[in-house]
Amino acid sequence: MATAECKISFGIDYTSSVPVTNTAATVSYGIQGSGNPTVISNIDPNSVVELPVIQTPGDYDLTVELSAGGVLATKTGSFTIGNCSSLSCKEPQINEIEIKNNGQIVMDYFVDPTDLATPEYQIATDQYFNNIIQMKIDFDYTPIENVFMNNGNYTYSRELYIRVRKHCFFKSVGISGVSGWSNVVKFTSGRWSMQKAPYTFDAYCVSGKFEDPVYTDAKICLTGSTLLKTINLNTVTPQVGSFIYLTDGTTPALPPYLSSFDTGGVSVGFNENGIRWVRFANDNENKIYEVEKDGRIIGVSSIYHCEVN
């Protein structure tokens, strides 16, 4: 939605037997029932009258007064200002579309969080979006979005198109808005099959070998460390109750399937003790989640957290 302004203009049509000077025309307007109109004097009745930009939606009363030779003429009217304001709902930007080995579509995109109500994305088989096979709305924004796959018709090696827009809510004036669509990105689908855990994430993991994930050598808050692993979840976003799987989406991230996680240094103990703590690289990076022995996320730690900017 581009920046907009609400402008009201009108002409004054009158007939007078004596000259009417420009100092004798007065215009007043205000929201109906407010009792506090704005008054503009020195109006030239022979030109188009333009009111100042009005930002507040509502029904307005309008009064025009002309006087000449001691005679006063008054004309009243009304107008309505709708959802027209200088507020802006900016278009999102898709940076990249990645297709994982399991066919998962991952979108790297930016949505301005200012006044954000929800993003919305659509996937279609044509660039004009006449045949939409997948759409999503009413979800929380994260820069890396694992596209929900199980409702879509994702034929292998099919050319597809994706676009995003932003829904806004402007609390200051109590109105909603929607942006234009983002850039359209063309991509080719991978080979997708139903999985127990189709959603892929990069996450920092600490095994149960360590007493805590922050103050021991296994410092989960450090970025770019050997603790960074790729895992899958059975939920679209990390949350309490999510189960952790390996990247095939079917193997639980439990001993004895975690030998690939034991790469040395502080990245040890996984295949024996399992994952004990996890921090997601692109979702609530300050939060450290606690993991049960069955691979289930059981809560956000009340003791440990990271200061990540």
C-alpha cells in the first residue's frame, strides 16, 4: 500500500447581485458531533477550495458561509474519510528460495515488522498466479520460512512461482492495510514425500554430557560453533511439544542415531546421552529450549538464555 493522503476539494457555485469579496467567504469542517470544527477564513469563492490533508477517518460536517451587503448565506454538507492515511504497509522482499534434499521448500525473505499483523504467501504453477496450489496466512514471521508442504501439489521437477505480501494493523488509528505483492521468484520443486518431521532448522545443540549449556565448555550462545546442526521438527515453528528428528524427517534424533553429531571438541556425547538443550539460529535466538530424552522439546529454560543481538 503506497503512501496515501486524503484530500478534499470543491468549488463554490453562487449568484449574487452585489460583489462578494474573498474576505467574506468562510469554510468550517469537523467530525460530526465533535463540536470542534476547523475554520478557514479568507477563502476566494471564485477558485477551487482545497482543505488541508485530513488523517483521521470519520464522517465530517462541512459549512460554507458567504456574506455580501450585510446578507449572509450558509450552505451545509458532509463528507466521509475512509481508510486513507499517510501510513505505509511496505512490500516484503524474497531473497532466496532453497530446495532441501528432502524436497522441503525454504524461503529466505524480509518483512518489515512495523505494524505487522501477518505475512501471506502464495505458490502457483504460473507467473500470473491463476493456478494457486498453496497459500498461507495468519502465522508469525521469521526470516527463514519452511513452506508447509503437505497441502500442496508438489510434483517433482515442476516449475513453480512464489510471492509474499504483508498485512498491517495500525493501532494508532485502528485500521488495517495490506501491501502490494513482493517480487515473484521462480523455482523448481524437488522430490517430496510425506514425512513425520518435514520442517528443517539450523540449531545449536548441546548433549546431555554437559551440566549446563552456557557456563561449561559447551557454550550454546556462541555463533558459528561446531554445535550448529541441521535438524527437523514435526511442527512448523519451534515450540514446546515439538519432536526433533534427523534431516531425513523420519529418524528420531535419539541415541543410537546421533553419531554424526559427535564431531569432536564440545560436540560430543550425543550418541550416548542425546540432545539436552537446543537454540534455534533463526527463531527466537535468545531462547534455550530444554529437550527430554525422547527428543521432545519440553520447555524454555528459566535458568539459561543468550544475549544475541
